[in-house]
Amino acid sequence: MEVKAPGLETFLHEMIPLARAMGVRIEVSDENKLELVAPHELNRNSLNTAFGGSLVSLATLAGYGVMWELMRNEDTKWKIVIKDSKAAYRKPVLGDLRAICERPTKLAIEEFKAALARYGQAKLKIRAAVVEKGAVAVDFQAAFVVSASQA
């Protein structure tokens, strides 16, 4: 369970205030996945289940975190934006929130970086899931775009 905090976690809390307000922290960050957690108490709705906006936000942050870690050591300055996303809510979350984002395949990363080098911009599709007790509560997929930023 290699964890790359405080780098990513500090970035999320300082640059995306919602992450701090939600109490987001990194549980696992290794070569296979990024797993973020957030406490139920800060992310509940009037029914005492997890607020849908918090669920999709945590999944989005997990995808963004994977992209951030992918680009972290690149020589050029870049920016990450989410182009589109889709979430399917399968069941309510009663406890703490947990989003798991699998890392892209080596081939997908190679194709992404080649496009980025050639065009100065590239898109990568990311999948994440919010899970509770081993069951998927939210399926999430998104396309993130990275582009070289103008200094």
C-alpha cells in the first residue's frame, strides 16, 4: 500500500477546497489503483445516506488524482480538466465513502503520452467506483483532458 501523500492529498486540499470540506484523504495509492475515502458525517444527506453530489465528487477526485499522479513528474507545465463524465447510482451508501480508481493500462498511458507530445493535448478515459462492503454503489466513467499550459 504505497501512499504518495502528502503530495497529492496536499494538492487536493489546497487547490480543490471541496476535497478539504469533504474530509477526503488517500487510503491507497499504488501502481494498481488510487483509493480515496471521506467520512460519512461530512457527506450525508437528510436521509442519513451519502449525498449523491459527494459520491460523484469523490469519484471525480479519484480520477483527477490518477491523472495528477500520471503527470506529476513531467517536465512541461500542464493542466487537467474533465471533459465529460457519467455516473450510475446503484445503491445508497450508509457509511464512509470510498472511491477506487484503477490505473489506466500501460498501453493506454503510452498512447495518451504520445498524443500529448504530438498535439500538446490528449484525452484519457478513466473508470472509478464508489464501493461499500465490497459492493459497487456508483459506477463512474470520465474523460480527462491534459494540455500543455501557456506560461
